[in-house]
Amino acid sequence: MSCAQTHLHQVALETKDYKTDAKPFWCPGCGDHGVLTAMYKALAEIGVDPNYLVNISGIGCSSRLPYFVRSYKMHTLHGRAGPVATGVQLARPDLAILVNGGDGDGFSIGGGHMPHLARKNVNMTYVLMDNRIYGLTKGQVSPTSQRKMKAYTTPYGGVEEPMDPVLYMLTYGASFVAQSLATNVKMTAQLIKDGMEHKGFAFISVLSQCPTFNVIDDAKYFKGAAEEVSPDHDVTSVDAAMHVVNVGHETGRIPVGLLYRQERPTLDEYMADLVKQAGGGPDYDLRKIIDLARP
Ligand SMILES: Cc1ncc(C[n+]2csc(CCOP(=O)(O)OP(=O)(O)O)c2C)c(N)n1
Ligand code: SF4
Ligand SMILES: [Mg+2]
């Protein structure tokens, strides 16, 4: 059986069936617990077959998430989840690819990879768990930390303006862009589900509080600042999506919900065409491209 996403294999399972024997060991109150709960819910609602699911992460507290999800998985190098996931996706386009990582992982050390996942429209769902701090390494500012934040690396307060991952991904051509809060499991699960069913690069930024090292951006602050995008918002317009985000920057509000969705060919579809044009037959197989290129 397959659903809206090409080749997404389905089985009838419950949320508990996606849990592994490993118990989540994040701090009490960490937003990552909420993201994991939403992930289980989304997987069960789609009925993703764990035998066809690969959960890939970088390094960080957030990047531990795949330990707890019944799937094939790779805990890669810091910042390198995206390129590794691209390789897996191209080699096996029949698999569902789910990537997790933090703001440091995705937008500091891994920041150079993000535009390329977006512009190539690699068929994967990337769930950013943005706590605006480096959690695992015990509290250094990240590129999403608010200016003036005091942390171990900025004892007198930070001096850099934060970047907005959502605006970044809209700019570089991600074909699905959404934002949610870890405390809103229902919305997060729905957006992860929609992202997985989307054919192409789906980016979901989840604001996930770190009560241990970030006392500014706590759950209360995120909830107070969040504003659901209007039902009239045109999700097919990248300009409208950027406008909503930019207005939020001016007013101090954080837009949550689906911001943008576009249907366009994915990288593996273009590659499959290439194989076909080269006389390699209709079935996509990366190895065929290599064989065809041999003299
Ligand atoms: C190449 C490399 N540089 C630095 C580190 C140290 N390091 C591990 S996790 C991390 C930052 C994690 O922050 P983030 O991605 O935001 O994840 P969080 O822990 O906040 O969820 C850093 C700098 C590393 N593991 N590898
Ligand atoms: S240090 Fe922060 S991000 Fe890491 S588990 Fe604890 S609360 Fe979560
Ligand atoms: Mg972080």
C-alpha cells in the first residue's frame, strides 16, 4: 500500500508500536519530549511501515530522537544529517526519510548544507528542534539565540542578531515550510504528517524549549509569542509566506502553522528521468547511472 508520498509504505500500527526499548533521557520539561510524542502520532496516523522508514540525525540533544523511534537509523556527524540523508534517499527512493536535528546542528555547523537540500528538493522530511541554544554541550549561544542572551560563551550577553530558519528555507526554495511549538503536540503531529506526505523537501521548524540552558525562550515565552497563520493565508505564495514571517519579526510574534507548499519534481525524479533518457529502463536505480556512465 502507498499513500500520497511516492512509495511511502504503510501498515496498520499504533503509536506505541513506534517506540523502541530505549526510554527518552532528555531533561524533565525539555521540549524534545513533545516533538517525539508528535512524531509517534504522525507516524501512526500515516501508518508508516518501520521497515521502510529511515530516521537520520546529526549530533545534539535533539539528534538523539531516532534512538526512540522504531526505524532504521543513522546518528551521523554533527551537521551532516542532510547530506547523509540525501545519499540514502537517492539510493533507495522507496524509503521514507525523516531527519531530526537542532539549531546548532542544522544552522551553525550544518548551515551550508541546508540551501542545497531545499533547492534540490530532496524527498525528505526535516524536523528542526530549535531551542535557540546548544543544549548537549551545556549552553552556548546558537545562530537562533536572541541577541543579548547570556550563556557560557557570552557572559556579558550576545552581540549577534539571530537568524530565522524558516525565512532561510523559504529563501532557498524548500517546497514545504511550516513552524510549530513542541508544546502543541497536535499541531506538530499534523505538520509532520503533512510534511511526510508531501513529495519533496519538507522543512518543519519546531520551537522546543530547553529549560536547563535557555531560560529566556521558555515554553511560556514561545506560547505567548506564537500566532497561528490566518486561514486566509495563501500557502502557494512564497511572497505571502515571507511576508507573514517578516511581519512577525516586526511585531515580536512567531507564526505557526503551514506557511508554504509547492509541488515540483524531486531530485530522485530528475535522476530517474536521466536513467530513462540514457536507455536505462523505467526503474530508478542509482547503480544504473554509474553503470551507464562507464565507457
Ligand atoms: C565537528 C563537531 N564540532 C562540535 C561538536 C560539539 N557539539 C556537539 S552537539 C553541539 C551543538 C548542539 O546544539 P544543537 O544542534 O542546537 O542541539 P541541541 O543539543 O540544542 O538539541 C556541538 C557544538 C561536535 N560533536 N562535532
Ligand atoms: S539540556 Fe536542554 S535540550 Fe538537552 S535534554 Fe536538557 S532541556 Fe533538553
Ligand atoms: Mg539547540
